[in-house]
Amino acid sequence: MAAAETIQAASPSAVKTGGAPERYALALLGLADDKRQADPAALDRIAADLEALFGLWRDSSDFREFVADPRLDAVKQRAGAFALLDRAGVGAEVRNLVGVLITNRRLAALPAVAQAFGTLLAERRGQQTAEVTTAHLLSDTQRAQITARLTEAGYSNVRLAESVDASILGGLIVRIGSRLYDNSIKSKLQRLQYAMKGAA
């Protein structure tokens, strides 16, 4: 089955799993598994391409705005996205995924698809995924520090799944397994407010 057809099968009614991003991610993972028979490195290559594309989205405000812009029609989205994919050297499978997302008017779901794919792959490889929410994008140094702290806390082979929520004001929230660590400024202010009410 062609790559585009396999990923196309991830249309909303095709796979009964949690949400459209996960369905696209499962389709891409299935495609990678199929390709591994002829190309043992296919899964690693596809994962690296998708991670690189997610890194571009994470690090470039222009690309984030482009992906999220609902005013762009499919022709403009395809031209802009494929030009960037060509410059980044992204392979056919991820390129086809982006094409299907554009066709289905779901390009804005690209970062969620990349995150879902990373989570599925991490589970398969026995990695633990830590969902990290911050008020601003993390730097590479901050990512390394968070990973090191989680390792010190007894979590090995950790993969970070990052999201930004300006409403937490600062600090971070980390969810790993059933544990939740909330060190956000918003939560600290709420605790202070409760303490002040109690003291009144």
C-alpha cells in the first residue's frame, strides 16, 4: 500500500482510537512497520523526520503561525509546507503525512500527531513519557535539566512531551505515569490565596 494511502486510512472514521492525532500517528507507525521488512532502518528514519519537523514547529514562530493559520487554502499550505520539507530533507513518508493532513484540512493537528507518534513509539520501546507543560517554550538546556531531575527521581529512559500553556504564568507541570508534579506559579498563587483565606 502506498504511503499516502496508508496514512489516508487515518481519516476520522477509519481507526477507533483516541482522537484524530493518534489515528494519524497509528497509521504512520503501521506504515513504518510495513516498510521495515525491506528497510530495517525505516522506523528510526521516519521517527527522526517527524521529530525534526516537530522541532521546526517548536522553534519557529513563523512555522507555528503558518501551520495554525485557517485562512490558508490547501494550495498555499501545500506549497509552503513542501518547500520547508524539501529544505529540511524530510523523507517521503512524513511528506505524505503532511499532504494528507492538508487534504483533510487538519494541518493544525501536525504537532499533536508528532507528539502522539512519539508517545506510541516510546511505549513500544519501553520509554516513559513525561508530559511537561510550561508557560514558554523550553530551551535545550532546560530540557536536559528536566530529564536529569526525572532520572534522579528514579525515572529512567524518559522522553519529554512538551506543551505550552501561558495561563500557568511560569514554572512547570510534569505528569509522568500516575504522578503529577505541579510547580507552576499559578498553583503557587492559588495555594497562597487559600493560606491567606485560612489565616483571615
